[in-house]
Amino acid sequence: MTAELDELLSLARTVADEARALLRDVRPQRVEAKRNPRDLVTEWDTRAEELIRARLIAATPEIPILGEEGGGAVTAPRRWLVDPIDGTVNFAHGLPIWSVALALEGPDGVEVGVVTAPALGWTFWGRRGGGAFADRGRGVERLAVSAVDALERSLLVTGFPSDRATAKVNNFAEWEHFQRVAGGCRRLGSASLDLCLVAAGALDGYWERGLSPWDIAAGALFVEEAGGIVTDTRGGRFRAASGEAVAAGGGIHEAIVHELARVGRAAVTPEEST
Ligand code: IPD
Ligand code: CA
């Protein structure tokens, strides 16, 4: 199993390298809205996903693929999860915080992951049980989450769903609350990179809801392999398909879950709770 996963990780890294080379110097000409005006797709999302799919199908025809732009394996027990550009809004504006995310998810969780940020020159990778690593232009580093043990000293990161203007799950109350109780709170615009930076200890914790599995699968693996904890927003088992995660070092993970529960209770009006 370990040898097989090492091979699949090596394949994912090669494919991510090709996608990085494709995307590194491009600027989109065509930016279109999908489900709402904040949910964007460019010609490069489509082209990168086509490239990644072609390479994965050629090398592992037995493993189905679920990709953001092309859909696919919604329920397969083992599948590749592909986000050709995570942070398309940043990409469309020329802001370099976006990434390509690939993960292999099996019945017991994420097995292998690669996240590469072409415009930053950063790549992160990891395999279940084998640690998480990065190359951010100064050699290979093994990732380790931060040891911060108090929310008021922590730097957190989160994101907001593209349908936030109308959706009930919009993260606004949570954002406001953590701006008060945490040392700092950021919104960078690429969930995969948010999780990579938690795994690297540059950010102390992350929470978000309303995501898709390809946004969080690879990064969640890295946080765990870097010694951190990843759960759903109630502290239960993490599943990429749930589209939500709380990820942090052991020093503050429980506190983030606790504060999210407080915000949730405060949001329930008396009529809703009866
Ligand atoms: C988005 C990013 C962002 C998150 C959004 C996602 P996309 O992914 O991950 O950080 O807050 O909810 O939709 O659409 O750019 O791949
Ligand atoms: Ca995307």
C-alpha cells in the first residue's frame, strides 16, 4: 500500500508540475460567472482540468475523477479530486494567491495530495502516514503546525461561499466573532492554500463551510501529516465531501470548534429553537 501510494503521489506531483507550467504566466481572456456573479470560471480553469484529467486517465484508468469544472465521480469509494484553479477570483484579478489542487481520496480518507501555487512558486505535497512537505523556493521543508495555544495569540484564516449574498450559511457572524476573539483573522481566497499555510505553521487555524471536496481534501491531509487536527465544524470526523473543516494545531483546535458552537447558538432565534 505504501509503495502504491508513493507511486500515486509521484504521479500527482508530475501532473501538478505540468499544470503549473501551463498556468504560470497566463492571464485569462474569458471570465464567466457560473452559479452566481461571485462564482467564476476562466478558459484556464477548463484547460488545466482537461490537461490534468487526460494525464490521470492515461496513468490510472481504474481510478475515477471528480473535478470542479468537469464533474464526474460523485460517489466513488476511491477517486481523484481535482481543482484546476482554487482561488479563481484572485486568478482573474491577477492576485497571485491561487493554486492547483489534486487529491486521491479513499474509503478511509485522503491518501495523497498535491497543491501547487504557480504564481507564488510554492508546491506542497504529502501522503497518508508519510508526512507533508513543501518547496517554497528555498529547498524542501517538512511541514509542522504551529504550537500556539491561545486563540487571542492566534492568526486564523477562513473563506466565504460565493453565494454569500443570499445564502444562510455565509460565515459573516463567525468572521465577526473571530475578529474579536482571535489575534488576527485573514481571508486569502484559496482554501487549499489556507490549509497549506496552517500545515506550514504560518497560520494557526482555519475554519470554513460551504466548500467542495476538491477545495479541502489535499490541504486537510497536509495539516494532519504536519501534526495538526482536522474535523468538521462540530468537532466530528472530517470528510472532504461535507465541504467543511476546522484545521489547527492541538493548542487551539478545540477552542475554534467551541467558539463556532457559541456563534451557532447565538444565531438561533427563539422560534427556530422550538
Ligand atoms: C474558492 C476558494 C475560496 C473559498 C470559496 C471557494 P474556487 O474556490 O477556495 O477560498 O472561500 O468558497 O469557492 O471557486 O476559487 O475554486
Ligand atoms: Ca476552482
